[in-house]
Amino acid sequence: MSHRGSEIWKNDSMRSLVIVLLAVILSLYPLWDFAVSQEEVNHLFFIERSKNKNLVQYDIRLAEKSALPDLRPVNVYWILENGRHEELNSIERKYAYGVVRQERLGQNKVKVIVAGLKGLEIVVQRMNDSFKAIVSINGRESILEKIYIKSEENLIGLPKILYIDLFGRTKETGLPIKERVALK
């Protein structure tokens, strides 16, 4: 191989190495957002809708030493079909998915009311090493994992909710539990 040929090979392999390193670094980028944060995040539950594959995620923000921050410990945001995170807009926050009330019930316990689910009392409390969302499903105290909303749009494009399914695990046994709430 000529001297010039070895220089090209070195440059091409160097370029390949740089591309691979950049790909690895960029693939880790979403993890940096959480690693650099001063607060720890604990996923509670999410809302899945029949309308599309976008999810509404509910997380508990933890301050130092895994304690609840004094103000608004529950954070809500969209996880879009493409994996991107996006904030709720003001209408979604006020009338549908936003947390309209967070009431401290103790050091590691808070009651949460979601705008569009005002009849569903959600108590977030520490259980073992993490926080869980506790609700009544079929009359049993349960850990909420997911809410599914089945809806259809009316003639002017506004959604009409047909029913809501609550999915979770009983607090007592850990067995899966589901309840359908039909809306009138």
C-alpha cells in the first residue's frame, strides 16, 4: 500500500470512529436530562386513549433524600408517538389531564385530583422504595398503572368519552384488576 493510500485509510477509519462515537453519545442524550436533574423522577401511571398512540404520563418528582417536594410533586406531560415529550397546553391542563388539586396528607402522601377525572380520588404514597398511585378499583384498594379512555369525536370534532377503564394491581395481593366506568 502506498503512503498516500495509508493516509486515506487512516482518515476513513478515523471518520468512522468519530461517527460511531457520536452515535453512541447521541443515543445517551435522553438519559442525560434525568441524570443531571436535581430531582429524581418516579413514574406513577399513564393515560392511554383510543384517539391515537400519544400517552399522558404522570410522574412524582422527588426532592433530596427521596422526599416529596413541598409544592406540586406530581408532574404531567405528553409522551408522543415518536417518543418526544411535550407539555400539556393550557386547555388540556385545565379541563382534561392536568392535576387541578394536590393536597398533602402527610410526609410521604398526597391526594391528587385530575381535571377530567374529578370523581377519581388518587392518593400517591410511598410503598417500600417508591411512590405509587392508589385508587379504588372494583371496590378494592389498588395500585393504579393505566387509565384507558375510549372516545369518539362528535360532528364538530369534540371528543365524547364512551367509557374509562382503570387498570392496576390490588394492594393486598398484587394481582391484576380492571374496572370499566361507563359514562352517560
